[in-house]
Amino acid sequence: MECAKCGKPAADEQCGSCLVKSVEKKARKALPKITGNSRILVINDGSCEGKVSEYLARKLITITEVSCSKLPKEGYDVVLHAHTADKKASDLLEFMLESRKTEPAQSLLGQLLRKEIAAYAKIKNIACDAEKSGQMVEKLEQRSKGSTHALARVSEEILGLGR
């Protein structure tokens, strides 16, 4: 199989180099406005997404210190959660099917799928296990490629679950 972006041999849709660039570009784009005085907290619950979110925040935010915690805390200007496109899509489906609304959260991973995050973690040697969750969303994505990102965008608009 060839990389869809550069044409080099790849195990999946993208080679490792293109995947890393894509993940970091999407995370950089999702960064909120940060100044040198900003207090930043990254929620790292120990999941693969949490570890990658912390890694990306520390890599991309260089003008101020980045703190990490398993749970949200008061006193921070920006709190970054490890919510993925899969999570946003799942939240929308839960809202539509069960009338359950989730609290809005900022995330560097909001435009990324769990499988992209797991592949990125493997390339960057971030020790984590990619958990299996969101089976409904995964099945939908297999049947209709791009549906997870579409649901994530709708979730941002309808539920206010922005980046």
C-alpha cells in the first residue's frame, strides 16, 4: 500500500512521516490563543489519548509552562482535555439517542481519530494501549468513511463541544 500524501510505501493510508506531520498540524491548529502568562493544564488520565495530548501540548506550547493532572483543577486559563473526533461523535450520538449532553471541552485531539492517535503514539514511542471504545462510531466509520469527522463537526455546532 502507498501513502495517500507522498506515495511512499505505507502500512495504512499514510506513511509514518506524513502521519506525524498531519497529527501535529491538526493539534497546532486546535491550540487556543496562549500568551506567556497563560496557565495551561492538560488532562492526562493515563489513556493513550491523554498521554498523546500531554506530549503534543509540551511539544507545541513553548512560551509558557504546561501542567498536567488526571482531573480538572481551578486556576488555569486553558484546560485541554483528550477528546478525539471519535469522542465528539459518540457524544453527539448519545445526545441524539439518550438526551445526554456532555460539557464543552477544549482539545488538541478533536480532529483526530483514535487509530491516528494510537499510530502516532507508536511512532513517537509513547507507551500506551489503545483502548477499544466507541464501537458504534467505529462501525459507522467502517461503513461510511469520514462519518466520524462529520459527526464531530456537527457535535461542535449543535452541542457547543468546541475545540
